[in-house]
Amino acid sequence: MVNQDKVLEIMVKIGEKIEEDKLFLTELDNVIGDGDHGINMARGFGDFISKVPDLQGKDIGAILKAAGMSLTMKVGGASGPLYGTAYLQAGKTAGDKTEIGIEDFIQILEAAIEGVKMRGKAVTGEKTMLDAMVPALDAIKEEYDASKDAKKALEAGLAAAKEGVEYTKTIIATKGRASYLGERSIGHQDPGATSFTEMLQVICENV
Amino acid sequence: MKKFINDVNLVEEQMIEGMVKAYPQYVKRLPGQTVVVRANKKEGKVALISGGGSGHEPAHGGFVGEGMLDAAVAGAVFTSPSPEPIYEALKEIATDKGVLMIVKNYTGDVMNFEMAGEMADADGIKVAQVVVNDDVAVDGSLYTVGRRGVAGTIFVHKIAGAKAETGASLEEVQATAQKVIDNVRTMGVAITPCTVPAAGTPGFEIADDEMEVGIGIHGEPGTHKAKLEPVDSIVDHLLDKILADLDFTGSEVAVMVNSSGGTPAMELFIANNRVADVLAEKGVKVYKTFVGEYMTSLEMQGFSVTLLKLDDELKELLDAKADTIALKVF
């Protein structure tokens, strides 16, 4: 189980990871999008990190919702409403819990994915963050059902997310600005799928 | 990167401050937000709001004023603003007649304006939206989220703005805006990339002797790269694509030859020289021409050609008074 302090610590580490990789993510976005993904996400997480002192001791729902509000209100672009909605839905699902296990995490990730699908009117196979999120969720569920080992389940999820990023290289974008490239988007990985995978990696490394 | 800036993080902020200090008779800033609104709010008409990422100046703040917009929301460079400033702007400019949001067709802009519109709607503000998608370079095929909104957006601001000044209802202003969108087509080209200040490096690469045909207003790739040709041939290609997309034969049109930021007026006039000749040859009658910087892409050397098919209503509204920083019609 992971308590609220640990969740807050992980969220801060996710923010730091995004800040650290902002130029890499922006570079990916330059190739097929509009070259702002990393910079924008870093601005949103920067806002979240500035609110951390107020979040000490708050329930997990409040922490995730605070991240969702920062991302919705400060990021802009397409990733702002998408990740913002994802974290807001995640927070709603976590509710007033102060401790979560893998089964809660699965529900939280499911809610986040539903949020992205609703806001972006998107499904898998369109070269978006969903192409990492959905396989990760499926792999986590499958591994957990088989082994009842939370750590192994998260690792399976991360491996699937990484495969998902690789898969985005092989398909044509049909959502977002990359879609204007048509076939020229093939060969390039989706920045949103990449940033989601980085988040999952931080979670994996810290539980 | 070489730019006349102070700090990449202050670009949007200082741009807005400078604009407001230069033209207090036209615009004021919404405190704490990257939003400019009309210096004097006008009640009794539908309010118009537009916006998007910064880097397209004079769009959109330069078109706030009588006969055009009531508010312009500026995001970070080439990044849709978040719902927060849009929502604050909606509350500020809303009248009893409602607000029309004029949004360019980009995933981020559409989602952020939608979220802000939902918030304002929950407050009881009447909100409607039109989405501009004039760029013929990218197909509205199953592979895309539809065409991009580019320089044709300025005609939507102008004409919907004039319609709103007549006291028309929200539904009427929206219908007129949609009529402009249905009849406007644009295509652009560029010969140099542009650099988003916070990124520090150019958004794409292009060889000295090449051009990117069908370029987007964020430096997004267009249809293809090609060897640079005399501008007459480039104009011919752009017009071929535009005229193939919508039948302009026998109609009267408004023309816009728009600089992407780095193309001087001299070259724009050379381009327009060909635009006018080709249209005359094809039996398309030019009613009015606009040449200059309207929807730029930072310092990119490039230009776009826009044609708007006019009817009597659109002609009258195009000729109606507008008094803004970047477009004046008297």
C-alpha cells in the first residue's frame, strides 16, 4: 500500500522528471506537432509543485485533483485539457482515500483513461497517449490477476507502455496536430505517449 | 536564437503590456490574465472572443475594437491558452445577448475554449462557438482532425464583428460567421522556419534553396518540400489548390495576402501582383484586397493567400466600420 505522503512525493518526482525531460519531449513534438509539449507540461507541474506545501496531509483525491487543476489551468495546448481531465478523474476516483493499493491504482488509471477518451474524443490506434495508457492498464491487470504481485504488475505495465510508444512510431496520427502530417507522421513516436510512460516509470521506481 | 526579447518566460506578458501601453484607446488588459479586451465595453450586442497561442501578432489582440472582437486571449507562444483566461474573458465581456467564440481548428484550442465555454454556460452566460478551418493544404480526410484555421480567421473577425454591431442575435451572428467560414479558403508557403522562444531552436529545417508548401501558422509541415521557384509559380500553385477546393468562378472575392512575419511588404505586393492577374484571367472579380501582416508565425519568412467568396451581405459587412489596432475600415 502507498499512503498519501508517498503519493505526494511521487507526484513531485513526476513533476521533476517532466522538468528534466522537457526539452526531449519538446523535441519529439517539434517533429510531428507544434514543439511545445515538454515546456507546457513542465509549466503545469511547476504550478502543482508550488502548491505542495498546502497539500501536505491531504487525501489522495485532493492531491490528484490539485495536479489536475494545475494542468488544466496552466498548461494550455492539447495536453493541458487531456492530462488535466485525466488527473481530475483520477482524483475523483481516489476520493478521500489516504492509502491505495494496486487495485485502487487500476481503478484510478481506468478513470484517467476514460477522461482522456471523453475529452479528446479519441480511441487507441490514433497515435496518442492512449496508445501507451491502454496497453499499460491491460498489462497491469493481466499480470496482477496472474501473480497477485503489485510490483510485477506495475513493471509489466511499464513494459507495455514502452511498447505502446514504439507502436506509435508505426502508425499514422489521426488526432491532434500530428494528424496534418498524414503519412509523414510514421516513424516518429508520440510525445504524449512518451510523457505518460515517463510518469508510469516514476511510479514504478518509487513504490 | 537571436531575438529582441528579455526573458523567454516573459515574452507573452511583455508583449501584452507593450500593446496596451501603445494603444490604450483601443484595448485594456484584464488584470492578471493574458487577455486584452475593448477599452470601452459595449453593451447590447453579441460579444466576440477569439484567441489562441501567441506568436501570430497582430492576431488576435490587434483585432480587438469597434466592429471586430471584444476580447482576445493569448496563450504561450503557439500554445492554446488554458480555460482559465478564456473563462475570465468570457465573464468580462458577456452581454445579455451572449458571446460568440471564434476558434481556430486545432485540438488544443477547441478543447480549451470548449471547457471555458462550459464553465461560462454554468454561470448562465449564453455561449456559442464557430470553428475556422480555411487551410486547404491539409485535407479534411479521415487521417486528420480537419483543416487548420489560419489567416481566413481575420475575415471571420471582421464580418462577424460587423454583424454583431448591428445588434443581431447570437444565432444570427453565429450563422454569419459560419457563412464566412464556409466561403473562405487559404494556403501558405514558407522559406525559413521560426523559433519558439522557449524552445530556442527552429521548429523545422529547410535547405537554403527549398520551400515548405502548405506550411501551417505554427511552422507545422505542409504538403511537401520543393525547390524554391519564382513567386509567380508559387502563387499559381497556391491558387490552383484554393480554386480547386471551392468554385469561385464568376464570384466577387476578398483577397488577403498575409505575411508570416518575416516577409517584407515588397514581396507581398509582388505576390499580389500575380494573384490579381491570375484571378482576372480566371474570371474571379476582386472586390477588395488586404496585403500585410495579419496572422503571422513569429519571424517566419512566408506568406499565405486567402480568398473569401462574397455575397451582398458579406460585402456590406466587410465594408462596415472597423477601428482596431491592426485593421481599420472607415
